[in-house]
Amino acid sequence: MAKEIQLNGTQNVTVVTREEVIIETDKVNIISITDDGKKVYCKVSFFHTSGLKRDLILWEGQDYNNIGNWTDDDVENRVKELLNVT
């Protein structure tokens, strides 16, 4: 499942891999979402020349229990929250 998240204009997104990287982008692409029964995580990419991809854990532990039946909107909102963008 690929889904594009259109941000409110171009924003700086801080991506932490082995080191912190700040890129400027106006879109985030959700490549896949996986719910393994203990956590929900997704792979995202950024519309940027680097082709940077990142795995994000959306919910795990008690947060996983609290979210229950999550929706695509829940995923989009959580990705934005984790990336600190609007």
C-alpha cells in the first residue's frame, strides 16, 4: 500500500538514521504498513533527491492496545506527528 501525504508547503523534516539528517520536502510517501499483532510500523520515503527511506514504529506496547482498529487517517496523522510536520 503506497500513500502520499501532502504537507502544508515545503517543510524541513528531521530524519534520524545512523545520524540526524534534515531534508526539505513537501511530500512523504508511505510505502507499506505492517501490523504484526504487537506493533504497527511503516516504511516511508521522502520526495527528495537522496531517495531516503525510513522505517517508523507507529504504535507498540500500550499505545498499540490503545489504538485498537487503526485507520489510514490514524496512520497519516501519526506519521506527521512522528516527523513533526503538518
